[in-house]
Amino acid sequence: MGREGTRPTGRLAVLVPVGPREDLGDLADTLDSVRAFTPADTLLLLLNDGARPAVHEVAARSGLTAEVLDLPGEGHGVVGGLTWTVARGLRRVLAHPEVDVVLRLDADALLVGPGVAAAARAAFLADPSVGALGSFDRLSTGEARDFGPAAWVLGEDLRSAGVRRPVWAVSLRRALRLARRHGYVDGEHALGTQVFSRDCLRRLRRAGLLPPAGVRSSRLGDDQFMGLAVRAVGLLTADFATGRKPFGMRWQGLPGTPAELVAQGKLVVHSVKSHGDVDGEEVRAWFRARRPDEGRATT
């Protein structure tokens, strides 16, 4: 893949949604992990839901090349509104032609080692039918993920959209018809933080899915919708979590102790809000102590 300044592969973008009640100290710590473990040309895009001026200040202090997309209002929520927000951010990333890999990162996730972009590029090159990578059908522990709850939400959207949300009904039914044609299993999706190829995002934009009309009225979270959308454009979401693959993910809390995750070669972990009886600040402090004080990663 080459080293910084000579590699011909492109540029990493990191997209982070920031809710109106996000703790900005935690956000600053997450961004510092991005600074420590990504190349110097990494593009940071913060989705500032609520348009708080302080988010601009955090971005300016991050040491990253940062853009902030302000979304005025009191907050667009964590389901359809977040889906709309993230899709807008992914579309905006495409304005940077040098970006080839996009990491959609939760604010309660951390980078804990270098090389996630190189690993993603290798995965996309090995299988061009893959458009997204994440904790998909299994957690990093090997435990099977249950798509049933997301399938239920999809069913509720389908049942209610036609009467009260006709614009979303048209978008959802079209996307679902295309996705099922490509083998979509209702509810399938990667868990929160994931990586997208540029090819995937370009296909989604061409299909009118960044964002789709009416999605703000949906009950689908952005990860659930993206699982559907990636299939709709004829691509797959693939495992990026099991064994020594880079992601160590769980919806709530970490899937292992910080030391275990590092020993397993994990590069991105979620959620650092807690691990068992250990609170989020202690988890963050453990990872922060391992972070290089100076310099940047090269892959």
C-alpha cells in the first residue's frame, strides 16, 4: 500500500455524527484517537446535529483536516433523522475525489491502532462485490448477530408508511424491491461503525439513496438503512470483525477487556461507554495512555 506521501491508493475520510447532547470531552478524545492512528491527510467530517458552535472549536483543536456540516435545530433524532444526517454526510464526502475509503465512526468508538484504511482497501480489492465492511453477521467474539429486531422495524415502517408517510413509502418499497432482488435478508446490517468504498457511495448516490426522499420519517437507524441500501445497489456488506479482523464491536459496552482487544489486533473498538463495571472514562483513559503523543500513522 505504500507509505504516507507516496502511496497511490487515495485518502481516508472519517465521518462522525455528533448529537446535540454529545459530551464534547468524549468527542475530543475520539478525535484524538483518529489523529493518532490515521495518516496526516485524513479528512474529518463532523455532522453537527444542533449546530453547536463548540463542535467547531473541538474540530479546530483536533489536529485533523476537518469540515463541520451544521444541521440547525434541536436535533434530528437517532433513527430516520440520523439516517438522513449520515446519508448527507456520505454524499458530501464524494465531493472529495481523492477519498476512496470512508469510515463512519460513532462518537463512542475509538481507533486503537493504525492501518484500518489499508485493511479496508485490501478487503475491497480482494472482493469487488463488497461495498461495506463491519460487524455484520457476527460480533468480533464470533457470536451470531440477530437481525430480527431490525426486520421488525422494517416491517413496521412498511405497514405505517403508506398511510401517514407516502413519500417515504415510495422510497422504501423501491429500495426493498431492489435489495431483495440481490438477496437481501430483512434486517441485515452492520453494527453502527462501518467502512464504505467510494464505489459503493457513488452507486448509492446514483440510485437516489444519499439520502432517499422522506427518510427522516423512517424508524430505521442509519446502520439498518445502509444494510438495505448497499444490497439495493447490488453490493454486499462483509465481515470486518471476527478473528483478527480490525473491528471489536458491541452495541453496548466493549466485547472484551481493552487489553484483550488490543491483543486480538483490533484497530477500532465500540462502545467505550463501559466494560462490565468499569465506566467509560476509565476505559478511555486506558486506551489514551497507549496513544502515541506525537506523529501520525502512515496507513
